[in-house]
Amino acid sequence: MEKNISKTTPDHIIKHTNKNPEEILSRNLVKKFGKRYQDYRKSYQENIKSKKLSILSNYPTTVVLELVNRCNLECVMCYQGFRNDAKKSTIDLDMLQKIFDDFKQNQLSALMLSISEPLLYKDFEKVLHLAKKSNIMDVLLFTNGILLNEKNSKKILNSSVTRLFVSVDGATSETYNKVRIPVSERLKGSNRLKDLEKNIKNFVNMRDDLHQELPIVRTSFVALDLNLSEKEKFIKKWIKVVDSVEVQRETSIKAYDDIKSGKYKIKKTIKNYDCSEPWGQVTIYSDGTVAPCCNTVGRNLPIGNIKKNTLSEIWNGLEMKKVREGFLKNNPTNVCKSCIENSQSDLYKN
């Protein structure tokens, strides 16, 4: 089993794999996109290594897109649970078309369908169609896998999705049920982990039957007090089933809540505040708000709204410039400082 913690992997992730997902992606996407894909990966890897770039492109490399601010789970470590009580917001089809037209015009390299549960979006198939039509090279779909049934699996396998990331977080039903709590009463009595494992394995089998290498399939595990004892068991359980298994560091929900309420106090324990995200990506939330990163606390730092300005205007605008300048002067906003301070966790190490 290979344990990849190279400089081209974000610091909050430890990757375990028997295969080389990057090679699989390159083999398939260089054939399709040529040098454009090679330039994209080179830029991404340089960004990860350098943390801050003096040369800035006119458009983000990656956009994280939230389709609807709802999830069918309220996981103990996920801030989304706070938002299930918020007013529902969703990107309507007119706005969706406008966003993807902008992606196509500016040749967006990578799209992450994430934050909430993308498969809850009623026009999800339309999203897949627009992503393919927009010629986006790398389309990453993040899901809890509950709705990864045969029908949705076929839609994904017939799309341009390059990576399917499924959050699992437990090796046994007992732990899974403690970490990943369903919103619906109907789901609480079911053998949910068994059903999820079946969904993932069926997806991989369907992909292989089509003689496709993409999308890459990853299962992920956020290290918590509740599940840490199962980490090795989790890796062993999935390493020969999917292409990649990742262990991620927890981000404190309490810190998120304190930051949101203004109660958080900067610890001043970090000498160098480094972050690559303001040089490479933004997040568009379902209400149109744009944030400079995909992290939990990033929503507390809005830099614009897609309903009022184009993404290019926001990316090159004053608020985004302030975020970058803060890092270049080693004095970012308190939101950014708190995020970096709370990305440290002993649970993640080893």
C-alpha cells in the first residue's frame, strides 16, 4: 500500500492508494485536452507547493459550486448541519446557465460539485450536461453516497465527471451511525452503511464493465475522537475496492461557530500564515455568495455575489485583492487566521 503525502497533496489530506490516480487522470485527460490539461496540473501543483503565487491568472483555476444548501445528513463534524435550519436557497436554471456560460468563455479548468449534497439538486442531470458542454477538464463530485443508486450512477458514468469522492467516515455500522446522522426518520432504522457500501461497489463495477477508468473513485475518512480507532480498519477495508482512500483532518465546528459570532480569539501560534486557495479557487454558494476558498469558515468572508457581478470581476476585485494582500504581508484576516490555526489536529498525524 502506498502512502502518498507528497508536496502536491494538500496538507490536510493523507492519501492511501494501490494505484496512482494522478497517472490515470493524466492518461485519460491529456489524450482529450492535450497541453491544456498539463498546464492546469502544473499550475495546481506549483500552487500547492508555493502556497502563495506572485503571478495571478485572470480567472480561477477551480470553482467550488454549491447547488442547494441542503443535505440529507447532519454529520457531527460538518457545519452543514447548521445550514439545514437556514432558509433554503438553490441555484435556479437561469443562473446556472449564466454561470456555466461564464465557465466556458473563460475555459475553467476544474469544477467541484460540493459543500452540500449535490445529488439533492432536482436538476442535477442538467448540471452534468452543462459541465460537459462547457469543456471543463476536471469535474469533481463530492457526495455522501446515499443517493448513489443505479439511476444516478448511470448519469454520472455518462457525464464528464472525472472524480467521485464519497464520504464514509466509519468502518463499522455503529461508528458510521454515530458520525453520519440522517435527517430523515425513515433512514434511521436502516442498515445505512451496508447500503452505502453496496452503492459504491456497484458504481465501481458499472464503471469497470464499461471499460472506463474515469471517474476515479475515492472514499474518505475525517479523523475524529469517535472514529479514530477504526482508521486502519477503514483503509484496509477500501484500499482494494476503490482507487484512493483519504484520511482528512477535522476542522472544528466550535471554532466555526465562534468565528461566526465574533467570539473567536486569535491564538497567535502560527509564524507564517500560508494558504494557496486565494490564488487558485473560489466557492459559489447556492444564494450566489462568492467566498475565497472552500473551507468551512470561508463563508464568513464574502468577496462578492454572482448575481451582481461576473466571476472575473469578483476574482479581480478589491475584496479578493485584500485577501491575497493579507497573506503576502503575513497578516491575513482573522477569518483566515482562525482557519489556519484550527487546521492543526493530532488526530490527523501518523
